[in-house]
Amino acid sequence: MPPAVSNSSPLIHLSAIGRLHILRRFSSICIPPAVWREVVEEGGARPGAAEIREARNSGWISVRVPVNTDLVRLLEQDLHAGEAESIVLAIETKPDILLLDEAEARRIAGLYNISVTGIIGLLMQGKKEGHVASVQEEMDLLRNQGGFWIHDILYRRILEWEKNE
């Protein structure tokens, strides 16, 4: 199982639907301080706060400060702090994957040749591995309970993929 770096969105939204365990396919997850602050310190009673604190206490999730603060500041001109720090942390630690959902952040990560996947990609991989029974059901939970926006075109494309899987 490979290591990963994660931004806030996968942690928050998978927790919101009770599916944080999907991330256990990674041997460890590293998050930057901005993600810790957003999910845990500012998260209060929101989904993810307790789960991520517990995962850090168990050693599965670690918090690591990106060294290249100049690049973080540069990326923060176009991205949120958690996205910028996650990208820089991925550049520095070279994980197998960066967990990131926001389109502009994914585009910028691609400029640095960082492999990226988001929640939908994780669900599709889970389906292939037999850990997810229905990607459609999971996407519906994300939309209806998790507050996660999925474009209708992407939603229909994933339904077609699942039908042929």
C-alpha cells in the first residue's frame, strides 16, 4: 500500500458519508498544517475532525510542514492554503498520489508532474478492488449528505463507466 498526501476535501467529504476507511488503501497519509487546521482545529463538530485526530494519534496520518515556503506563498496567489501546502508537500515528499479534488489545484499539481486523484477516482478504484459496491450510491451520498458537488456530466459519465465495469 502506497503513501499519499491529502488536501482537506477528501478527508472531510469521505468522513461526512462514513467512508474515510476507503483511504486505508494507503499505508500512510501526510497532510500539511493548513489541512490539519481546516479539518480538525476549525472543523469543530464537522465530519472529519474527530476521525482525522484519531488517525493522527494512531500514526496513520501525520502532519508535516512544507519546507519551500516561497513556493507555498506563490501557489497561494491562486489556491487555498491547504491546496498550496499539499502540492508543495507532494513535491517535497514524492508520494505515490496526491488526494485533491479542486480543478485548478489539480491543474497546477499536473504542472509539477504530481499524480493526482480525487474522491471519485478513489471510489472507482474501490469498485475495481471490490471495496465499493456501487459508485452511484456513493456519489449520491456525497451529493446528498456530504455536500460534495459533482458536475452532472461527470456523474453521468461515471454511471456509464460503472454500468460497463
